[in-house]
Amino acid sequence: MSNNFTPGPWYFENTDGGKGDTGEGLQVCDEPTGMIVCEIEHSDTTEADARLIATAPEMHELITRYVEINGMLESASSREAIDLCEELSELFDKFVAVLKKARGEA
């Protein structure tokens, strides 16, 4: 499966390049290049929408790894299963951190 999207990380800023919604809307940008990934018109949920969209690459990475680990668990030995379960526990902590970031709690 190929990734046909900008891999991120992403951040959001107002349309003038500053932080926070100034009433003009926000844009989500690719951190390494500064390229605009999307623009969001101003509404009551503009900043919440931008936070959620900006975390999409991290969410994609975590979900992809979760699916990989679940697939490996089916054929893992006992020792491998323990290691994979430990990784799942670490992955869970990362899920929580990304959700907090998406909610504006981080």
C-alpha cells in the first residue's frame, strides 16, 4: 500500500502565517516544507477542525503500526507475543498523546 498523501508532521496556522484563528480561517501545513495541505474557512469549529486534521499523519502512522502488530500476533511465539504486547502498550500511550493533541489538551 502506498501513501499518496503528504507524510507530515503537520501543523496549523492562520492564513497570515501566525498562530491561532484570527477570524480569517486556518491552514494546515506540512512541517518540513511549509506547503499548505488544506485551508479551513472560519467557523465555530475552525481551530478544532485544524487540530484534528493536523494530527492525521500521526494517527495514520499509529493505526498502521497497530494493524501490523495485530497481524504479527497471530503467528508469534510466546516470547514474541510478549514483546509485541509491550509495544502495543507503548503504542496505546502514543494514541492517548495524539488524541490529546487533536483535542487541544496537549
